[in-house]
Amino acid sequence: MKVTGAAGHIGFRIVTIALQYGYRVRAVARNEDQIHRIETAQAIQQYLSNLQVAIVPDIVRPDALDSVMEGITHSIHAARINIQPVNDWSPSHKKRLTNPVECGF
């Protein structure tokens, strides 16, 4: 099972519960600091053998999750998308945010 947003409040609860139920979990977060917080959390310690981690800095990129999806049969998307100020949006960025189904989310 893959969980994006694993460092967030809801994502971390999903990771913890999935591990408690015996799932192997690939926790996806945006940076090394978030991964460190996940791996060192007391609630995770007894389940570390079933935990994998992956860093994906920008989940909005169309190919962002390709490498972390290898071998995954279930996915829970709990990450929020960082939205730039409207002035900075490129046409492709607007399209990815307004039509996530077309982008594979």
C-alpha cells in the first residue's frame, strides 16, 4: 500500500493503522525531514520492517509517482497540493490542478 502525505496528520494516522493491520506500507513525503519524523515516531517503531519510505518533492508533476508505484496494488492519496499564487501559474500547471483525473490522480 502506498500512502502519499504520510507526514501529515491524516496521512500519518493512515500509515500507522495500516501497519497495525499488517499491511506493508510505502510512506511518501515531500522531503528528508518529513521522512525522518515518520521513521522515528514512537507509533511506528515496532512496524519498521513493514515500512518503506519515498521522497516525492512535487506530486503535481505528471510522472512524479511513477517510480514509487512499482509493486503497489493499493494507494491512498492524503497529500495536499501546494498551490502557487495565481500570477505564477503556467498553463500546464493550471491544467494539472483543474483536471487531476486526466493527470492520473
